[in-house]
Amino acid sequence: MEPRWYTEAVIYSLDVETFADSTGDGCGDIRGLIGRLDYLSRLGITCLWLAPIHPSPGGDDGYDVTDFYGVDPRLGTMGDFTELLHRAANLGIKVILDLVVNHTSDEHPWFQAAVSSRESPYRDWYVWSDEEPADRFEGMVFPGEQSETWTWHEQAGAWYYHRFYDFQPDLDVANPAVREEILKIAAFWLHLGVAGFRIDAVPFIIELTEAGNSNSPKDFPFITDLRQHCQWRRGDAMLLAEANVEPADLVRYFGDEGGSNNRLHMLFDFMLNGRVVLALAREDPEPVIDALRDTPKLPAGGQWATFLRNHDEIDLSRLTAEQRAEVFERFGPDPDMHLYDRGIRRRLAPMLAGDRRRIELAYSLQFTLRGTPVLRYGDEIGMGEDLSLPGRNAIRTPMQWSAEPNAGFSSAAAKKLVRPVISGGEFGYETVNVDAQRHDPASLLSWFERMIRTLRESPEVGVGSCAHVDAVLPDGVLAHRADGDTGTMLFLHNLADRPCTVDLSMLAEEAERPDWVFADRTYPPVNGLDQLELAGYGYRWIRLKRRAA
Ligand code: NOJ
């Protein structure tokens, strides 16, 4: 069967406002992004995930929307957006949008109408309680920045529910009018030409909130409706969800009990993310092996989206307290690097002390594990964080294009920038930027280009299956394989700093003409697979078999 596009994709996530400013007002915009599509094409990405582009007061970096059918004028016009879709399509790049429909901004006209009168047709679009709910102080997502989930609204004369910040009132998905509106929003953008959505906060969207019940029931069939509607409107539309839930609950997000993939196509693999970070901290692959063993089997068509970093903190809440402490000690030694008692607000390169060997190792691991890789803008050049910025903004600084003023991001005066660029030191734009790396074959950017090209020649990753190779290996070494219709790939990753030799002669019979296709350095020929050298923090991609697809 022909693979579905999302199983072969490389997704790149960016926020238009921090990517490239074409007008010189200090804020990135859609035309700026259009001007950089050739860069993304050369990098080899095939799908762009844009953080919310809608009008918003900006209290939660665009995740507080005031008009789901519009483009924030700071970023451009609807015309610019359709032009972006067209230009991206010409380069073979699909665009997906963030669908943020668990809540609106409290400035959204729907909420404004809802609070103005109990008779407003929009009153029931939100979740209310006349009494103070017993679970008022439970279920906060942003502890430290959020003190409750139910807030008294003076004008409305009632308590309203907000899973996130108090300026993000939750929509009531139990209301048929709300459900219909969500379907309409999705259809609107699909008709314009987007290829699908990254859906924000799915477990909360489907929450049928009952005041006082911190464990309200969930409406999974709504996801089925959404999937059916999107697919009816655009056959190859893809739904990628943020659903950081218990492993036992994951499968229900992919499909119903019948085992078909009739809900979401992809879920971010939060479980794997935490385990990979723990494995990197310990220099021991065991947590990754556990993750590969523990994760549930997905229905055909279901796919994981892997990531090392995203626009939020690294969420370590699914690790044990001891494991979390290990990761904090290694990657976030300063308490100022922590967020919400569960995460780290840093980029990967500084977490790995800027060590090229470990950065390559980490991304080689992510890109070869099961699923579709998602890369955060700037990570391909090894950008750092700015801990002087509040909360998650530390990792949301402008893209570093060049050593020109403002990192080539904008021609505005520095004080007008949407966020300051990182300047000075090991990760400052003077040192870390696209221009400096573009023409240097030894740069991290060039490495990413080669790695992604090689991945394209290895479609078993993503399309095929992924399994840990259970063999006696030197400490610190992970061996895993990807099998698909097109052949078999074997991957070795040495998470430790000790060079070693790996014996995988157990696979020799399966290997037709083994050859290494990608590695951290030039290694001797593979031959019988019994003397596979591996440098400290080294990695090797070995093709065991190739088949005509
Ligand atoms: C999850 C998003 O990733 C995060 O950035 C946002 O603050 C919340 N959802 C609320 O929309």
C-alpha cells in the first residue's frame, strides 16, 4: 500500500512572529516566512507546523484566540497566507496549523457576549457554575502562573471554567453549537489548503466538564466526528494531537475499541520524549528500550510524532520523582531552568553543553526511532535559550539568520523586536547563525541536511516497524531496527563516551549486502557485523536489506 504522507514527513515547527520579519516592524510575518521557504526546502523538511496565526491579545503566545477565521494583522493578511500555502506546495511542503479550540481568549466576542447576559446565545458556549466548585483549585496546567481553574466573573455573575490561564475560558464541547463551530473552523482552513492540524490540548477539548468533578467524563466520539468531517472535506487531511495522557489511555485517541484508526492520525510521543531525555542524562539506553517495549501497538494508520524539544518546557511529569531529579541535575542544574515543577525551559544544544557529538547523537536517535520526526526551528543550527525572559519565552527567541544586527531577523530597532535575540556567548547570534553554517560542510546545519536526505533514502523509518535489537551489547549502546516493504535498517547509538566494538553477527544471516549509510565518522566496512566499531557518543545507520517497494 502507498505510504501515507505523514509517515514519511519531516515536520518543522515555527512561530511566524519569531521567524523572519519582512516589514521591519520587529515582528516576524508571513511574507518573511515565504522568503525563507527555500531555506526550509534545502533543509529537507516536508511539513510546516505553524503556531497559532490568528488574532490574539498574545497572553499565551497566540494560544488565546479572538477570531478563528482570521490572520493576526501583525503577521500579514489572509492573502499572504494563501500565497504561503501556494509557494510551500510548489516546494513540496505541506502546512499544518495549530487548532486551538479547547478555549478562546476572554476577549473573544463569543465570551464577551456570554458574560454580558444569561440570555445571550453564546452563554452556553462556555462552562459555568453558580456555586463555587469544589474542584476550584484542582487541575491547573500552569502551577505558579495559574492559581485556580474556576474563576468568579463579576459581570457574568457566575464561575467560569478555564483549564489553562484565567484569560482562556474553556468552550463547552457538550454544546452542539460549539461542536458544529469547531468542525466549521477546521473545514474553513482545509478549504484554504492546509494539510491538517496540530490540535491543542485534545484531552481537555473532549472533557465534559462537571463542576466539582475534577475527573469529568470524556467525549471520545467527538474526535471521531472531527476526523470524519475533516477527511470528508480533504481526503488526506492529517490530525496530529497534543495529548499527554497515561499510556493506558493513549490508544483511545487513535481509534475506538474496534481497533480501527478512526480518530487521530498522530499523537506526540510524550512518553518517549521523557525517556529519551532520561537516557541521554544517564548515558544509558535502558529507558528508551523500556519505552519501545511499553508503548501500545497502534492501529494501522496510527503514527507517533517524535520530538526532542518543542515550544513548551520539556515535560518530565511522566518520570518518577527520582528520575526527574536525575534529569534536573544533569540538564537543568539551576532552579531558574525549571518550570511548573515538572519541566525544563531550555533548548537542547545548551542542555548538552554545546557538545556536537551529543547533539548529533540525540537527533540521530530521535530521527531513527519509530514515528515522524518534528524539529523545532533553530535547533538545526543549535540555538540556545535566554533565561532572562519569563517562563517559556526563554526558548522562543527570534531565529538567528546571520551575524547582522538583530541576527538578520528584523531591520527594526532592537528595542522594537517582538522578543530580544540571543546575543553574545556560545549561543549568541554572532556565533550561531544560518549564514555561518550554510556554506560550512562541517556545520550542524549541513549535518542536518545530510541526515534528513539519508532519512529519505531510509523509508523504513516512519513507514515501517521499529524494534529494539535484543543482544548483549557494551554499556551505553542501543541497537534498534526498522523493517518495511523497502528493506531493513539497523541503527547503533552509543549514549556513553567510551568507544567500543559491537558484535551483531546474530543478524549476519539477515544482512544481504550490509553497508553503512550514515554515521558520526568514517568507519571500516561493515562485513560480518561482528566487529562494528563505535566511537564515544557515536552512531551508525546500517542498511541490511533493500527491496524494490
Ligand atoms: C498547549 C500548548 O502547547 C501551550 O503552548 C499552550 O499554552 C496551551 N496548550 C494552552 O493552549
